[in-house]
Amino acid sequence: MDIYERFEETITKYNMIDKGVIACVSGGADSICMLYLLFDYCRKHDVDLVCAHFNHCIRGKESDSDMEFVKDVCKKLGIKLYCESGDVPSLAKKLNKGIEETARIARYEFFEKVAKETGYRICVAHNRDDRIETVIHNILRGTSIDGLKGIPYTRGNIIRPMLDISRKKIEEFLSQNNIEFKVDSTNADVTYTRNRIRHNIIPFLESEYGSIKESIIRLSDLSMEDSEFLNSVAYEKALECIIPDSNVKIDTARYSKYHVAIRGRILKIALSQLIDKNGRHFFEAGKGIEMSIIKRVDEFALSGYSGKHVDVSKGVVARKEYDALIFAFDEDVQNEQSDYYFTHEVVSGNSFDKELLKDMGCACFDYDKLLKEVNMDQLEIRTRQEGDIFRPFGFRGTKKLKKFFIDEKIPVSERNKIMLLAHENNILWIPNLRISNVAPIDKNTQNVIIFRLHYKILEEDK
């Protein structure tokens, strides 16, 4: 089966395209290949095709060159192009998020805007190798069966008809048809986790185990089937135990009778229904909820006392009231956290001002060591959560954060108000008090990352 036949088969199998489609094109090999395949498909099936390109402004002139290239390709093919630019580095600082996460948010907001205008579905170019890399990434981070599925063929308005096509087949297609494409220089940068998986981990696994890619695809397919079945059962049971109310409420008497695998999914379904004060779903389809949190809430639902509550995530609490588990926003926590953000900069170890090590208003770490310990995109400023641990600078080993606060004689009334720089349950910095020993600076340090905490100036204070 050639590449076009495989492409068309996937579209048909998952009923991806109706009256029109938006090809989201960066200019790279994958998206250019997808654009040409869509061009042939849409002509054959009399379907409207438009193109969308978002310039992240991350790579300066290189980003601008990619945009001009996509414009030229669309002009050559006679395809209408929707184009937009966004200063992602500045937006990342404003949102207090990593570059990769911010780029994705900005890009998909633009794609959704085009989808709303055209009424077409959003077509992105994730391929078979991306699917494999995602499964490995999820395994390394720790995942459930849902994470073993990898990238879904469809999700809401987004379709991925290239998921059964390998990167090798894509490159062969472009070469055989003399089709030009752009190369993103950051694809070779192994400071990004996905690039390390692509360039280091997968080649090693192939050298040791041979057809590892086929094994991972098989694992992904089986996990997808099992997950779909478990989710269908969970949705059925969720209808029985989620109580219609202004808050999201679960009947714990019914809930407690289900298997633990179903209970965890019910909790994700319930949390995905939580609406914030802006009218948006706070947790998109249960995403962004760690399994450790689900396990903690499940245990609380089964054994917690009425009137008690447990922190879930991001200012959301689960409260027990008789035979009901209620998810709601802890407004005090949510409002306090929203008033803060942190910034960071990376400087050379040679030019680093060592006087900053004495300044408790900032936190300095060995940047290269820190990258090995944490995912920068998952750093957050928040208040304490159950299970937090801390490795205080100058102290051997770790402490529970609660124990550290007790040792430092921090009043109980103040502990929930203290902002923390955290990576999952590991505390990196308690501003104005102590930093972690996670990546200490020493004589061999080549690069230093400096974090600073800021208080937002509210509009009414200006």
C-alpha cells in the first residue's frame, strides 16, 4: 500500500473529513507532505481545502522564512491561506508557562479561530513516529493505560490522518516528488525531552531490541482498545453516580461499589465537568490530573469524614458531605495564586553574580543539572499540597514540607498562604525562606538559572 492509499484509508476508517478541512502547515517535512496528500484527496473527493500557518516568532528570521515558504507553496497550489503571528516568548513569560506549552496554546487557539470561521475540522501532521515517541515519553513520566495509547486519531475537532505513516515514508515521498520543505533547527536540540527520545533513546532501544517501534505500536493499539472499553463502562457508571448540581457532586454510596479502575475514570469525568468563573472547563477532558491525585481523592471518597476536604489541584478541592463527594473551587487559594507569577533567566556561570546566592528573593540553580531533574514546562507557582516533599539546601535527604514548616516554626495559619515553586510534588523554592538542594551551584557550573517571584499589579492598583 503506497502512502496516499494509507492516508486515504485512515481518513475513511475514522470518518475524518466531510465538506472541508484545514491543513495546519508549519513548513516542515510532515506538514508539507500532509498538505500535498490532502490536495490530492480533496480534488478527488470534491472537498474544500484551506491552509493555516502560525508564526511563533521563536526563531527570529528562520520563523519568518518558514511563513514566507508556506505562503509560496499555497500560492503555487491555489490554496487559501490563513496566517497569523504571535510573540510566544513574551506570552510565555506573561502566562508563566514554558515555551513549548505556550506555543501549543497559541497555535491551537489560532487553528480553532479558523475552524470557527470556516466550519471545517483541523488537520495536523502527527505521524507514526510521533505516536511512538509519545508512548515512550508517557512511560518515562509514569502513566496509566490511557497514556500508552499515545496520540489519538481524532479528538474533538482535530484529526490526524498521518498517524499510520512513518517519518521514513514521508521523507521518501518528498524526495521522489522533488517537494521542498523547511527544517526546524530546534529539532536537533536534545535539551528538549522529545528530541532526546528521538535521537538517543529510540536508536539505543532499536540496537538492543530490534523492531522496538513495531512493539510499541502494538502496545499502543491494544491499550487504545482496552481504554475505549473501560471508558465506555466508566461513562455508563458516571451517569448513575454523578448528581446534577451547581457543583460537581458524586454519590459515594454508589461510587464505592465500582472497581478501582472504573472509579478513577469516573473522577476524571467528574473533574472534566468543573466550570471556572469564566465559563470554561477547568480540566479539559480530565487532562492535567496526575494519577497520584486521582488515587488520593479516591481514598478520601471511600474513607473521608463528612465536613473534611482534600486538595485536588490548582485551587480545586474535594469536599465530603455525608454521602456525597463535591468538587469545587477554593476561592481563597485560587485568588491568592493568581496574584503571583515567576520569571527566570539563564546566565553564564562565569558572569553570574554570586551575591545572588545570599538573596532569598530569588533562587539560583545549576541549569544543566536542573534540566536532568525536572521538566521546565511543568514548573508552577502554587501553595502547598498533600504529599509535598522538600530537599532543603544544606540538608541531607528530603523532608515532608509539613515537617519543614514545623521545624521552621511557621504558624499553621500562614502555611496555606506561602507561595512555592514546585515541580509535581517536589518543592524547588520557598521564596524568602529556603531553596532546594536539587541542583546546587558549584565550581563546575557552566550555566545558572535564576528564578524570581513577582506580585501582579492589578488594574485597579495602577
